[in-house]
Amino acid sequence: MSEENRFSLEDKLRFSELYLKKAESILREFDDLYEKGFFLNLCNRAYYVVFNMSKSLLILSGRDPQTEREVKYLLYVALPHEKEMHRLLRDLEHYRSIADYDLVMDDDISPEEALEVKEKAKMYVEIAKGIRESLVRSLAGEEINKKPHRRSNYPRPPER
């Protein structure tokens, strides 16, 4: 069984919705993190918003990447023309790397940078939601086309 056919349509839709809800749940933390000055946590969480939204898209194609590396690779393969998404992903990955791996503190990231990170994550979600809606419509159309059509009451045209 190919990777793309591993999940039923219902599974793809359900899992995609769960990843979407997870990303939206993290987004709801942003204002609180920002107001409290937890800018490093905001940068970390922004990256995971993007990670979960990306998985929401990829699962619709039947792919279930487990690592960040797989998510990034498959996202580039599946959506090569979505330059803005890829740029936002790179930017947020950069901030997450600083927040998690560099020797920095919350006050090393300015409120303006934290606000920019917050807005980029929200922008990514909006772009991804639009793509997700298109993918869901496409999958629903494929499912309709798989169902047997009712036979027509009209006679077939004569063969030539």
C-alpha cells in the first residue's frame, strides 16, 4: 500500500482537523505569552503552530511525517509554489532555533520581534487554511467521482 493510500478519506479529514485544532490552540496562548514577556516561549510555540498546520496539510495527501525534517521536505515537495509559506517557515524556524538553542533570555528578543513572530505564525495559519480548504474540496470531489454513477435512461449513441 502506498503512503498516499494509507489513510481513508475519513481518517485524512479527521487527522487534518486535529492538527488544525492543535495549531489553533497554540495560537490562543500567544497573547498571554506576549503580555507576560515570555518572548522565547512565544518563538518556540510559533514554530509549533507552523509544524502542526503543515502536518494538517500533509495528512490530506496521505503523508504522516514524524520529524520536523520530514515535514519541511514533504511541504516543499507537496507545495513547491507556496513561496510565502516556505519563507514564513524558515523565519519561524530561525526564531525557534534562537529561542531554544542559543544562550539568550526573554529580554534578548524585543517586543517588536516577538510581535513579528506572532504575526508571521498567524499569517502562515491563514495561508495554510486556504490551501487546506482547497485540498478538502478536492478530496471530496475525488470521493464523489469514485462512487458509481446512476445509469442513464437515455439510449447510448450508435457507435461509428
